[in-house]
Amino acid sequence: MSNTLSIPFLRLIRIMRILRFLFALYTIRSVISLENDFLGCYNNSPGKVISIEQYVSTPACIKLCYSKYYRYSFIAKESSCSCSNYLGEQVFNGTCNECHSCDYNSKAPPADTYATGNLVPGPPKNFVISNITENHVRITWQEPESFIEITKYRIKANVIHTYSSYSTYSPEWTYSNNTYQTELITLLPATKYNITLSTISPDGDGALVFRVIETKIDTPDSEPNKPEVVENRGQQIDIKLLPTSNNNGPITSYKIIVVNEDLNQDFDPSTLTSYHEANRNQLSYYVTAELSPTDITKIFTIGDGQTYGRYYNAPLESDVNYNIIVALVSRLNGVEKVRYSSGAITGNGVSILNVSDEQMEGDHQTVIIGLSVAIGLLTFMLIVGIIGFIILKSRVVNRRHRLSDNQELTLQGPMIEVENNGYIHEDEPMPVNHYRNLKQRVRTIPVNQLKVEPTNLLGVGRYGRVNSALLQEKDSENVIPVAAYTIQDKKMSQETRKTMLQELDLLIKVGKHENTVEFLGMCETAHLIYIALEHGSLNLKDVLLGSRDALPGRFSNMSESRALEIAVQVARGMAHLDNCQIIHKQLCARSVIITSNNVPKITSFGIAQYFSHNKIPDYTRWTAVEVFKNHPYNRKSDIWSFACVLWEICALGGTPYGSVANNNEIPERILKGLRLPQLQYIDDDLYQIMLDCWQLDYDERPTFMQLVDSLEYLKHNTLIPHVNFQLFPNFQYEQFYPDMELAVRPIF
Ligand SMILES: *[C@@H]1O[C@H](CO)[C@@H](O)[C@H](O)[C@H]1NC(C)=O
Ligand SMILES: *[C@@H]1O[C@H](CO)[C@@H](O)[C@H](O)[C@H]1NC(C)=O
Ligand SMILES: *[C@@H]1O[C@H](CO)[C@@H](O)[C@H](O)[C@H]1NC(C)=O
Ligand SMILES: *[C@@H]1O[C@H](CO)[C@@H](O)[C@H](O)[C@H]1NC(C)=O
Ligand SMILES: *[C@@H]1O[C@H](CO)[C@@H](O)[C@H](O)[C@H]1NC(C)=O
């Protein structure tokens, strides 16, 4: 029978023997390693001790303490296990490996003490990522449970997935060891990030925690291509569509929108709907088709009577001018963002670009439109002229009563009092046409040269919405991006209109200067007036924060001379405003835009400001000391703010007085003598300039022209680095706290 013991069975026995041998080897190894890690017999540790109540074996206790990032584990009598980063008093350090078998003469029974092998801090606690927007997240955390010393915290944002074709470099930030919150502000939209947080300690990097988050989608960054009219057969129009790219999210679909131009309604995308619904609501525009991105290269026939997506592609009327718009729809996680193309106008069977017989009729229409615009314009000029007269008159009256007329030209200074309510007294002399005077000094933009992007809302200004727009430059084919400020003149109260005109006057007064935003012109449509101002999508604050970058040996990718150059140009712009007798009052890095040619320009004065979302900048941290004493703003108050901006430039966008969390405490602290500190990497000469600007006696402060000179001097004096962005040991960025720089928006 034994012979019949199968060969597989014998094999199994052999395998089991080998396994047992290996297991024995493993046990011996672990015993050896325990002996090596045995440190001796210690009394209770002075540091933080976590006790593990269970009765566990020695290896299990060491493993447990290791997994919780402690350095030492203690096994006392009855196998009670505890962990700590500190050793108590050593009771016995002989050669035995278990304390109860050694002699000791202390009363308190010592514990067998082992090194776990861990040296680094544990993971930070309560790592929370909140307020996730298109490009921003807020991060909070707490100290790890277990650590001896933390040098810094490090946050990395690793891109897992993005729609953006920009370099998917994964940014990294470090923070001082007493920072427990931050805002990451330069993330890409619609991008999945693995955000990790870990500690840096003298013994190595600590354990990390991570969260995967996805930023929200943003409005597509490129405008869809204008549809091309291939053939117009009256009731049907063939168009050719070209695909678009989008860095800010997926391309979900394209919508084709038909606008009946002859009805002359304002295109309001929020009311867009299907053909039937639009008919019911008497809207002159509707969605005629929704197409998937794969269908986009084909020729599409508008008016074929079929249904695309859930839209009926209704036949067109043959004697109507249609405008065809393409909308790029981007949808992700329940958020939808849309961007509209410019329109392709079709006129009676011919694309507008084609000259034909029908052009005559087109010209006829232009004349009619031109006439109505002219009539509207004249009416407006008349009204405005009357108001202008009142303003001028009251100024003259006011001037007699004032020592200085500085105040009336400031933005929020006392408004000029007007005796009457805007009615004209017949016996008064014919008013100077104030508005005409204004108009003579600005460009009147024909309606077709300003293309307002109705869906690209920049924010809300003092007198209405502010949209981005494209302006055709005078006498050229070039288009430049501008901010189009809507002025709903007809809905305005006399009082508001008066203020508005004053502010317009102010802008015109500022005129053209390299370092202030330019008023490019005004454009009147039948319903509203657009004021076109120079626009830059970045402000100085964004640029400074964006320059925080760990290039080898440096902590900013901005050069020192560039930083000083920005300061010089801001001072130049301010000197110009000062020449125009304008007190800005709201100067801070956010009030300076950086154009696409990298030129800083002062904005946020008069009409030239708009606010997005529900927050506006809080200028407390830039405000001069005398204002806190209820003295009026004067031209030297701006000098104080300028020095704060100079500090902000050197601090690469750090928040002034970041250590004072509450804005209400700032005035008192400033009155008691608090000033922004000298950064470690700026020299005495540069800091002295700032101190000069923060003198209590404002007459002692320099003028902007003097500042231009002294900063220019520092910039050219390159032998001594007045500001130095070279990395040095223990370098820390000045913290940026957005909440301290923003306030809830008041209702205009
Ligand atoms: C342990 O050893 C050190 C020297 O290595 C000695 O100074 C100390 O007294 C010893 N402790 C005890 C409790 O024997
Ligand atoms: C998000 O931000 C808003 C305003 O900045 C703040 O009021 C709110 O508390 C924040 N929410 C969280 C969860 O941090
Ligand atoms: C933070 O850093 C400072 C200096 O680098 C150090 O003295 C201090 O102990 C650190 N704090 C913690 C909690 O590690
Ligand atoms: C996030 O990064 C950490 C550290 O690199 C890694 O351990 C973790 O697996 C990552 N998580 C995801 C979901 O990629
Ligand atoms: C003008 O019309 C002709 C024929 O009708 C067409 O071939 C051509 O592409 C059109 N040009 C433009 C710019 O639409």
C-alpha cells in the first residue's frame, strides 16, 4: 500500500517542510532584529505617550508604534504597550533583553524600550480641501499626532487628468511650520488633482496625506469659429462648422443659433430656447440644432425641418437677414459653461462678404439704422448737455467756496451739491454742451466695430454689467480686447447720471498715459451706451503670486529689475493721476492691470472698476494713517498706499500685515505705529523709501515724481542688489490670505 502513496502527496510534504524551514528562519530574523532595537529599560517618558491598552506581543507593539509614526515603544509589565517620541530616565542599560530579568533598583518598574525605526513626523491631521472653484481651492490642516520637529509643510498638486493642453506641470508650495491654512490660486480649470500634504523635518520627509479633487469647469477659453455660410437657398442655409479647442473643460456639444437680425432685439443668451418656445415668447433668436463634436466637420443645413438634439431645425424665411451663431457647450459634473462665436450675417441669399445686387438694399438698411442711431444720439446729447451744464455751473459756485478743488475730482469725495433737480430755467444762458465737449475728446465707436461678448461677463461695475469685448482699432483691421462697461442711460436717475458723467469726465481727463488704463471710446446702441476701456485679464496681484516659483536657487521667476521696473511704472501712472489732480484712494496691487504687453496700468478709479462674484477688495491694509484719524484723503495718502504696493511687489503678492488677521484691528495698530516689516531680502535703501512714504506728517512724504527718480536710481544701480530673489536658508514666502484682502460687496 505504501508504494501506492502517490507522488503528488510526497511532493506536498516536501513543500510543507520547506515552508516550515522558511518560517523558522523568519522568526529567528525577527528575534534578532528585536534584540538590535532593544534600547534598555526606561521609566515613563516625559513626552506625549499614547497607551495601547491591549495585551500585545513585543513585535506587535513595536509594529503598532511604528505604524503610528512614533520612535519608541515601551512594553511594561503584563505586556501593556505604549508609544512615545521621547525616552524617560534610563533605569538599566546592561546586556539583558527583558527588564524583569535584569536587576534594577528603581521603585517604579521600568519598561522594555525598543526603537521602532521611525524617525519622521506622522501625517498632518484633519487635511480638508474646501471651496473648490475653477482655479482655486482652500486647504486647512493640523499638526500631525506624532512628531519631534517640523521644519515646513509641503503641498504638491499633481495633475491626474486635465482638458488643458498647457504644460501639466505639477506645482509645489512650502509653508512655515506654523501655517495651517492656505489657498492655492493658480490651478487649471476642470482638472483632477492629487493634492498631497506632508511635513519636512530635520530627519526626513514625514508621512503624507492626499486628496483627489477636481476643479470646476470654466467658460471655454477660445471662441468657437464663426460658421461659414456655404450656400444660402432662402429657406435653407448650408453652413460649414470648424472644430474648436477648449482648455477649460470638455467639449460636450455645439449649438447652432439663428438670430433674426431684422427684429433688432438684444441677444440675451440666458433666454435662449427652442424654435417653438422662442415663437411663443416672441424672441427673435432660437437654438436650431445641438450637434455632437463628431458631427462638426460636416456641412450643416439650417432649416431642413428635422430635429437635432432636442431642437427643431425650422425652415427659414427667405426675405430675412439671419445671423448664425455657434455656441460651444462644455458640461461636467452638473456645471455647464457656454461660449458663443461671433455671428455670420446672411443677407437675402448672399453671404455678407459677397458683393451683389442685393447690397443696395443692405445699404438702404444701413442708412435707416444710421438715422435712428443719430436721432437717439442727439436726444441723449441734449439731455446730457443739460445735466452737464448744471454740473459745470455748480462747480463754478462750489469753487468760490472752497480753498482747493481737489476734493471734487476725487472718486468718492463729497459730491457736488446741485440746487435744482435738473430742470432748466428758461432765463439761464444756453448751457455749454458738456457732453459734446466730452465727445470731442473721445472716439465714437461705430456699433459694428465693437463686438461685445454677451456671455463673457467680467463683473458688475457701478452703472451696469461689464463684459469683455473686441474693439476694432481705429483705421486698422486689428482688434484688441477691451472691457465694455454698459451704461443703461435710460434707466438712470438724474443723480446717478450726474455722478456717472463726472466719472466719465475724470476718465477723459486722465487721457492717454502709458501707465493708466485708457478710455478707448464710447459706442451707442439703440438701448445702451458702452464705454470701452483697456482691458488686461491679469492684475498685478495675480502676476506677483504667479511668479512664486521654485526655479533652481530662486524663489521667483520674476527678475529683480522687472520687479523694480513695475514699481517705477506704477509710480509713473500715479504721478500722472496726481498731475491730473486725481486722488486714487484705492491703490493696491489689485488696482493695477498688466496688459498682454506686460505693461502695468493703474485702474480702479472712477468708472474703471468692476467686481466679480460677491466680494470686493478691502483697502484697509493700504490706507494711510491720517484717514484712520478721520482726516480727508489727500494726494499724499496715495503715496502711503504706493509704498504698500512696493512692499507687496517685493513680497510677491503677500498680504500686508498678514499676522494681524482682523481688518478691524488694523487702524488702531497703524495709529500705534505698526508699519510693514523690512523683508529679509530687501536692503536698507529700498526699505527707507517705503519708510519715507509712511511718515505721519504727510508733507514729509515724497512725491510720485521723486519716487520715480529714486526707484529708477535703485533699478540702475545694479552693483548692490536692493531686492534679491535668490533662495536662502529658511526662506519663507510672505503668506497670502485672500479673505483679509476682500470684503462683502455693497449693493450699488
Ligand atoms: C548606563 O550606561 C551609562 C554609560 O554608558 C552610564 O553612565 C549609566 O550610569 C548607566 N545607567 C545605569 C542605570 O546603569
Ligand atoms: C468658502 O468661502 C467663503 C467665502 O470665501 C466662506 O464664507 C466659506 O466659509 C468658505 N467655505 C469653506 C468650507 O471654507
Ligand atoms: C518651527 O520652526 C522653528 C524654527 O525653524 C523651530 O524652532 C520650531 O521648533 C518649529 N516648530 C515645530 C512645531 O516644529
Ligand atoms: C496621490 O499621491 C500619493 C503620493 O504620491 C499616492 O500615494 C496616491 O496613491 C495618489 N493617489 C491617487 C488617487 O493617485
Ligand atoms: C461668394 O459667393 C460665391 C458663389 O456664390 C462663393 O463661391 C464664394 O465662396 C462666396 N464668398 C464668400 C467669402 O462667402
